[in-house]
Amino acid sequence: MLILLWGVASEEPLAAVGAALDHLGVPTQVVDQRDVLDTEIDLEVGETVHGEVRVRDRRVDLSAVTGCYLRPYDIHHLPAVADAGPDGPSWRHADAIDECLLCWSAITPALVVNRPQTMASNGSKPYQLDLIRRFGFQIPQTLVTTCSAEVRAFWQRHDTVIYKSVSGVRSRVSRLRPEHLDRLDHVASCPTQFQKYIVGTDYRVHVVGDEVFACEIRAEADDYRYADQSSVMIEAKELPLVVEERCIRLAQALGLPVAGIDLRRTPHDDWYCFEVNPSPAFSYYQQETGQPIDGAIASLLVAGSRTNGQ
């Protein structure tokens, strides 16, 4: 049994899972992206997948890896790569290393949390919303457009509207306000997603295999992630069984052993789902609630390795 961790080693979720694996006494290897310029990979794909990662004098036999936890950072933002520029050999080398590891993680028989291809649904919020609706969750009335007239009509129809990115790139959720009127024509240059504002209480649900860790979030801000954290209250909560089961089925249908699901419960007890995050930064919620999400991910990786006969 060997668990591979790939990303920036000091990043909190990756470090937390690594510590949980150490606590279980499980052999691990970390491929730290900060060492990318000192990293080499050989990858051979046939009836089986073979390969080796070399970081200076350390070697990792990829065929021995039974489980992998991925949280790769945008390699171009790391100083060693960014400073080299896109035309330099360091940039090209970093790209090649990332591409090889992504290819390996897509085809290895090891349990991967989560495979790149299963995370793709988050690249299009409207597409993912359609998938979410199939599992019984309510979704907000949504408009994706480059036409300011359509935005104005949607806003008039729904009174209170929020806007956010269409893509999987993290963006701030904000409410449309009168001061935005002069900027609405800017959507002509960038397709933007607008949604009817749903009154209610936010919940973040982490699904790890068949385990569910839910917490209730209370904040005055439109997007609690960017609010003054002293004004944000996060508390572990039990979900109604039907909602819990719906979350598990949704994560499984998307092929995600680990998922972060954003819900809102209305005063009328309707449950809306806004998004399924395929690489959730669970450590923020774990610190606030004490929920052992890192241990659950570590145990999932170990159990998956045993299921594969390793």
C-alpha cells in the first residue's frame, strides 16, 4: 500500500490528509509542486500503467501507488515557473510534468481523489446545474447571457438577483444593485451567470465515500467566503435523511469520491443546490466544526487500496 499526495505540500487540505495518513501509519509519498523544476517523470502505458517520478534523489514507483489525493495548484502561479515566463524551458518543463501526472491520474487503477475527468462538470456551472436538478434538488432560476437587455428583464422579473462566473474558476457571488446599472453592458464581453436570489440558510456538505459531514453557515454577506470571518457562524448539523442520501447519490453519479456540495434551505424547507465542488478546501470547515473530514479521506484512500487488492 502506498498513497501519493500531489500538490503544494503546505496547503492545508493536502497537509491535513497527509497528517491523517501518518496517524494511520500508512506509507505516503508527497510530490510537491514547488519542486517541479527538480522533478522528472517516466510514464509507460500499455496493458498496464508503469512509471516513475524522480524528485532529486527520491524515486516514486507509480505502479506501486494504490491511492492518490490530488490538489494541484496552477503551476504557472508558482514563483519558480512564473518568473521564468511562458517562453522559457522552465515553463515548458513544468507544463510537461503536470500533464504527465494528470494523464497518469486519469488512467491509473489506483483510487484517485478525484480523477481529473470526473471534476470536469464543474467547468461549466450551467451544465452542472442541469445534472444537479436530476437528483431532486431545487435550482435557482438562471440566466447565462451576454445581453444587458436580457439581464435587465431577468432582474425586473425576479427583483433580487445575484451574479457569478459561469466557469469553474472561483468567483465572488454578489447581488445586483442599482450601482451596477452602468456596467451591465460589460456582459457583452463576458458571458455571465445570473440567478434569482434564494432566501434561506447556507449549508456546506462534504461527502466522503458514503459519509456525510454537513455544517450550517450563517452570515449577512452575499458570499460568506469573503465576509469578515468574525461575522460568520459555522456549526456542524445533521441533514434530513432524504437530503443526505441525495447528496451521496449526486456525488457518486458525478464520479466524485470526495465532494463539497453547496446547499441552501429555505424557510419553507425547500433544499436548493448551487454547486458541487470536486476539490473542496474542507480544512476551513473542519477547523470551525471539528468534523474529522481529513481522517475520513485518509480512511477512504486506505479502504480503496484494500478493495483493489493491495
